[in-house]
Amino acid sequence: MDSRYKQLADVLVQFSIQLKKGEKVLIDGFDIPENMVLALIRSVRSNGGIPFVNLQNAKVNRELIHHLESGQFECQSDWELHRMQSIDAYIAVRGSDNIFEMSDVNPEHLVSASRAMKDVMDHRVNKTKWVILRWPTNAMAQQAMMSSEAFEDFFFKVCTQDFSKMEVGMNRLKDLMSQTDLVEIKGPDTDLSFSIKGIGAVACGGRKNIPDGEVFSCPVKESVEGFIRFNAPTVYRGISFDNIALKFKKGKIVEASGSNETALNAILDSDPGARYIGEFAIGFNPLILEPMRDILFDEKIAGSFHFTPGQAYEDTDNGNRSQVHWDMVHIQRPEYGGGSIYFDGTLIREDGLFVSEELKCLNPEALLNN
């Protein structure tokens, strides 16, 4: 077995979910090598936990949704919710040979399945310890425009980095965001303003996602005004989107354009909450610099932020409810056009770099040389 499998499994079990003796762990494997599943089982057991395994396959899942029967996923939701309520922690490792596997599935079927499984996801997110991880595949290497070997080396370097180096800076950023009222974001084709007063913030340094490196909050629901054009591509429900532009009035997305505009607006019309924002986050992982159409990586890009139509997290709740949670990424480093973030009129980040002394430790050079 590749020694990197064990190293990664131990990061997930010991650092991310901080497993305690006797806790039950559901390992959810999507198209990943059995040796990685075995490494996770062994790590859970060696740290005193009780492992359970669920294996999934993208082609099988597509077949189930493509020919959806009425009530099918409502039935599945009942027993999956019972299972989720029975465990203490959840580790998902998700591989994909084809990120567009669901691209020809009826969008209404995807919406129906997503709606039916919402209670399961809500319980997992809010009531268990959890971490989600992608698995390196040839498809991901192609997305990153790298050779398979080079991408695999990049993947393990990023996912087993010392996330504890982020803790001091990200907690300072969390405290600052928790005290902030007005956020202003400016840059090419972007001029946004919104309040995060009273919402709070959460620092993410490898406990929920691997890779990690962000602090998130959420706009007061009806406070968002202005416009933005996202400069990172995105894939949602198996459909690729580029150059998404959104215009806001009283918190609501009143105009949405970009590639696949019909599909874009269909997703935003999934339910009333999909046209309001459920998350605002600032990314700062020093090893992730370029978008690759994989949100667990892209939302952590150094010098980026993401703005998320749809469901708000319970920890930073603005009351918005939706089956949609679509992280859209904008990069503000100079090679992507630059940009600025202000908190209550004070410049916080310029062209992707934090400018205040207490936050400079989150800049790539500081994190890599720490």
C-alpha cells in the first residue's frame, strides 16, 4: 500500500475529525481505490473508533437519477437519515473519472433527488463531525492541465500539508469578520456591498474540508447590493459554467448571465432561496493558485473569495434556506485583474494579499516560510 494513503488517512482521522475512542465513523467512498478505503478503516480502528463503509459509483448514481421514479429518493432519504443519525463522524472521499457524468440527466430529476436528500445533508453538516475530500484521478489532472503523476504529487502535497500553520492568522481573520458590519468588494466588473453584522464567522483549517484554508461568514440576507463577474470556471450539477455575472438588489439576484445561461437561471430558480446568498468566504491556501473546476480546491485558492447562492450554514445563519449551495469563486491576484476587500471602510486585502500586520501571516509567502 502506498505510504501516502496511510499519511492522508491519519490526517483525516486524527486532525480533521479528531476521532475519539468509541466513536462510530461512516466512510463514504466514491470511485476510489480499495486501498484508500482500507487505510481509512485501519486508521479509524487504530485510533479507537468503529468504522462503517458505504461505497458509491458515479455511473450507478447517474442511472438511478436518470430514470427517477416518484418517491424513490424520499424512500432512500428515510433510511440514509436514520443511518446518519446513528454515527458520530463522516469521512467522504470522492473520486470522479468524468465530472460531467450527470450532464445529460434531466435537471428536474437532479432537483428532485437533491430536495429529497436535504435532511440527510443538513444532519450530516450540522450534527456530525465531518470532512470531505476529493480523490486524484486522470480527469482531475486534465482539469488542472497537469500530467497524472504531477497532479498526484500536487494532490498529496496539498492534502497533507501542515494546516496548523494557518490557525493563528485565520482565527484573527475570523475575529475581525465577526466584528464587521459593512463589506465592500471592488475590482474589474465587480462592485459589491453587504452587511455581515451579527452573523459571525468560522475559520476552516482542515477540520471540514481537505484541502482547506478559508474563513466564511454570510451576508445579512437582504443587504447585498451591486454586481460581480466571477473569473473562475465552475461546475454545478454536472454542468460547466464560465464568466457568470450576477446583479443584486435588496439581497436578491435579479440578473444572471454567462455561459449556459438557461441552465444557470434554472438552477437559481430551483426555489426562492437560491437567488439569495448563503455564504461569503475568503480563501488563502498558499499551495492552490489556479482554478481546476473542482470546488473543494478552487474555493481555497490563495487571493480568492467565494460568494454562494443558496443555503446558509447553521454556524453563520442568515435564515436563507435552499436546496442549492453553489460556491462561485473570484480570484483577486494581479494576474486575474486584481481587486480589493474593505471591512467597515478599512482596506483588508489588496490584489489578493492581506495588508494589515496581524493578517499578513495568511499571505502565501508567510505560510510557506513559517
